Amino acid sequence: MYSEAKNPIAQKRNLVTAIPGPKSEQLIKRRAEAVSASLGTAFPVFIERAEGSIIMDVDGNSILDLGAGIAVLNVGHSSAKVIENVKTQIDAFTHTCFMVVPYTGYVEVCEALNRLTPGTHKKKSALFNSGAEAVENAVKIARKFTKRSAVVVFEHGYHGRTNLTMAMTAKNMPYKDGFGPFAPEVYRMPMAYPYRCDACIKPCESSVLSMVIHKIEKEIGASNVACIVIEPILGEGGFIVPCKGFLPGLAKFCKENGIIFIADEVQTGFGRTGHMFACEDESVVPDLIVTAKGIAAGLPLAGVTGRADVMDSIHLSGLGGTYGGNPVACAAALGAIETIEKDNLVERANKIGKIMNDALLQMAKKYSIIGEVRGRGAMQAIELIKPGSNEPNSDAQLAIIKYCISKGVLILSAGTYANVIRLLPPLIIDEDLLKDGLSVLDEAIASVKN
């Protein structure tokens, strides 16, 4: 499933130095001198090569990657078809700008998105560089089509770091602090967060959903709303899975009121949740769907796909950009999509998701600092609390991540309260390797004092 390198990397975790090793330490010092201190580091090593689910650093350590570049490398590091396509495209040409001289790769990616995204209606797509850029363009499209200005988003949501998407993102630190003023006409609604939502004791149809609809109608006016934008499973906010009925209820409200329903599938897309797209779990068909991350296996690409009448409502040259839909990125996307379909990675996500979920539930029985296990498919998380309460436990999160780093296992943090650990392994991960990583996570939690 990944490329046949001259010296392939064994799919096994193996440390030959402490983390970080001496060569990484030297490079960390160089980085500190040359790179803005504003850029964080989740894992303190420098990569040399990577294949499958293993990253090899400059000191020769083989590190297990349970983050996949934040759900980007769904097909794994150095996926064979991705590399093959990229090499072929580089030999042909690297850039023209699609709006100057078009090329087939852009069209083929749009055709694939139109085919794969939910709904049998006529769809069209446009390609961009990043998830944030795609979200921003989706809002532009919705505003132009509806001739309305208000944008509705949700607590705990994350949509990017541009000015508009910072306004749409819920969490202040580190994403927004000191960067305002932000774009206007963005309205934040309560989120159906079952673990921390008293109202969710009742069905969402009669609690959070009705609260959201009431607030939109009374505080904004439904006739003023251009779009509702939501992640089907909230990513940076802590892998929050809305209770059943919430997303379909929002989509129904949008349809009844001429509002564009936008699914932000940047983190959840391309097989990650056990569906090609997460909104398929409840048969929700968005008017527009935003994709990025897993679309091109590490090359910068994003898309907006949706109803043809909506996508075609923009005036000529109203959308675009110099690099959007770059031919090399499109080649990578076509390789990634082919791999996902050919190797049945959607179903694979369900299989490895069950392994993770079962293991995390067993840990929750043993360790009182785990408040909840949640997720869908290969998108699983634990929320950490102070025992005897549901008070967020950010200290435990830091300690667990530090332990895993020392053992050569890369895991990621998340959560509005900095108390969630998220697991996003490549969908091609070997099951024994995944279980090895989960055993390290178990040790890490056990090492934290309750």
C-alpha cells in the first residue's frame, strides 16, 4: 500500500536514541534561530523519511505515527500510487494556473469529488489550496447565491486561521488571541456536546436543536442567514460527535428557510470516519461540502463541491487563485482517491476504529481520568477529567503525550479545554502496530497519578 523504497522502512516502532536524539537536537537549535517562535511542535524530532505508519527521524528512530499529519495521510506515508502520479506529473509540468491554461487533472479531481460526495443531484466543484481557504470560498458562494450575509457556526468548532475563518473558529487561544478585529456577521450557536451538555439528556430534536433554531429565528432572523457551517464531527474542538438527529435537523431547517447547509469535512473526509464522508452516517446531503487534508495525501489541495446551481451562481472569475488545484497536487489527489477506493480503506477505517474503540473503552474502565471515549471509524478520542468530576484535566493530557513521545508514539492533542487526546492513524496501519501504539497509550495513562 506504500511505495517500494530501495531500503524500505520496517513497520515497527524502534528507538535507538532518546527523543529527541542528538541530530534532532542540533536541528531544533537551528530552527529556533531561523523560524518564527510562533510555530509549535507536537513531536520534537526532525523527519528524514517515512513510509506507511512509521516516521524515521534523522537519528534513525522509527516513530509510530498515530496522527497522520492531522488526518492528511489517510493512505499512509509514501503511498505508492500518490508518488507514481506525482513523479509523472512533475516530468510533464508543474504549473500553469488553471485559469490561464487548464489541464485534465483539475477536471478529473472535480469529477471525482462530484461523484464521491453525498447526493445524486448535479454537482460541480472548485479547487483551492487549504481547508481554511475552501471554507472561506464556500461562505462567499453561499452569500452570493442567497444574497444574504449572516453565517451561523457552532461552539467548539474549528474552521481555519484566515480572518473570516478565525471569526468562525470558536477557540480563542491559540487560534485567535490578539488577531482581531474579525470579520462581521458570524453568529455562534450552542453545540450538541453530549458529554458536557445537560440538555442532551433529552433527544436533540427537543433540546439543543430547538435552542439553536430559536436563537437563529429570534436573534438573527432566518431570512438573513446565508449559510450554516458545521463539522459533522468536530475536530480541533475535541472529536465531539453530535447526538443523533442534530445534523439532519439542521439540514431540514436550512432547506425550509433557503439557507445553504455547508458540511466542513476537512478533517472527517476521505474514509476517515468509516464513510467516505462523515455526514453520510445520518444520510445528510449538504448543499456544499468542503474538503482538504486527506484529499491529496500531503500535497496542498482543497475543494468546495455542491449543487450545480449554487456553484454556478458566481460571476465569471469570481472564484480562483494562482495555485488552487495545482497540477502536482491534483495528481496526488487522484492517486489518493484511487488508493482509498481500490484498497477499500473506508471499510478498513471501521475495522481499525473498532480496535481503537475497544481498547480505549477498556482503558476507561481502568482509569478514572478518562471521562469519555468517543469518535467514529478511525477518528477516536478520549476526554480526560479530574476523577470524581467532569472537570477538564489538561495536566493529564500533557503528561500522557510526553510519555508517548518518550516511547516513540506520536499522538495529538485536541479540545476546547485542552484535555482531549485524539487518534488519527493512517488507514493502512498494520493491526499489530496499532495495538502496540495503544499499549503505549495504556502505559502512559497508567503513569499519570489519578
